[in-house]
Amino acid sequence: MKRRIVVAGVGAALLLAGCGEPAGGAKGEEARQDGGWTASPRIRVVERQGEGVVVRGEASPGARVVLRGGQDLAFAVGADEAGRFELHVGQLAGAVIMTPEVQIGQFPAFGPERLLLAGEGAPLAALLVEGGASRRLSRGPALDSVDGDGRGLVASGRAKPGEQVRVVVDGGGEVTAGADSNGRWVAVLPGLSDRSATVIVGGARFDYPGAGAAEGDVSGRIERAGEGWRVTRSLSGGARQTSWFPDA
């Protein structure tokens, strides 16, 4: 069964149908430690540093945090006594989707998001959420991202907390979204399936290129599309999610 797009309230999410040491396979989203449960890691900030980036976030105190970009790419660091971690990621070739996890012995725990790093020096950093609106962490334009599941589109971005953001689609449909206390807003684009469209946010125009071809294995596909980056991922239940990030 595919998931539908739903937006509920101001802070709503979209609901769609140094080198590290080797890290083992994962099971679930939390790991057992000394009779308790260890929380999966949460990424809060990504900043450029030299030719790479620094990833900061929170995990259980003392947990080993791993950021994995496939079998041959992993970076690891230990969280401090307050649960904060700072992970240095060196220069990457091209674009990559990385999975955050914590390791407690033999029991890894995945974080709920995936980290996208794209462009030379990783000028684009964003959190990909299965069934949710993407959260851009790097600098961006008035429109941070457009997410779709083949049947509808959701736009998101950042503004001043409490600001009302006007979004116009194809010169006709219009919607207003309110920024939450963190300045993030989410808006369902009216009258659109997942097709190419012109989106105007605060007077700035963006040409969303659409979902692209669906032939073959599209899971984790990262490509340039129009004036931005497009990511296509397979979701549970056979659904597919496309996320597009216009250039800053």
C-alpha cells in the first residue's frame, strides 16, 4: 500500500504513501545497552570545514556514532558525556547518501533520517526522511526542497518564525504556509501530481523538473535535474519518493 501526502499543522511533515572504523550490519532503530535502550543519533548541523564538512548532533552519552555511505565509506566518533557528537567528514567524490547509526557492541541502531551531501565541497546538505518533507541544513534559496510520491507535491523552506509564506504554482494555484518556531514551513502544492511545474516562493521563481524516469532500480539515485539536485528513493510498500533541492 502506498502512503499518501498529508500535512497537519504548522510544523507538519509530509507523509508519503577522519575515516571511521568498520561498522557492522544493523537491526532496528535502537540498541540495547546495559539493560536499557540507546537512542538512535540525530543530526542537527552540517557545516563546511576546509574541503569537507563537520556533522554535529546528539546521541546517547558515550555512544559510538557511525556515518556510513556504503560498504567502503564510514566515519566514526564517540559522543561525549552530554550525548553531543562532532564528526569530521573528509572530501567526498560526487554526491552520497549517508546513514547515521550508533553502535553498542553488536547492536547498531539506525537514525531516522539519511544525510545527503552533494556538490563539490558538499555545498548541499539535507536530511532525507522516509515519508517526510526533507530538511535542508545548508544555505538555500527561498525554496529549500520539493518532495513527491507520484501523486502529490509538498514544498518546504525557511523563513522568520511566524512569517506567512505565499507559494504560487504555475501562475494559478496559491497556498500560504506559516513558519514554525524554528522558521521552517511546509506547504502542499495545490492541484498537482508529481509533474514538472513552476513554483514561486516570495517572488522567487523555481522550475521544478518533475520526478524523472522510473525505469530500473531508482533507489538512492542522485542526479542533476534542472537547476538543482534530485534524489529518488524506494520506500517500504513499493512506494517511491523524489526530493528536489534547487541550487542556492
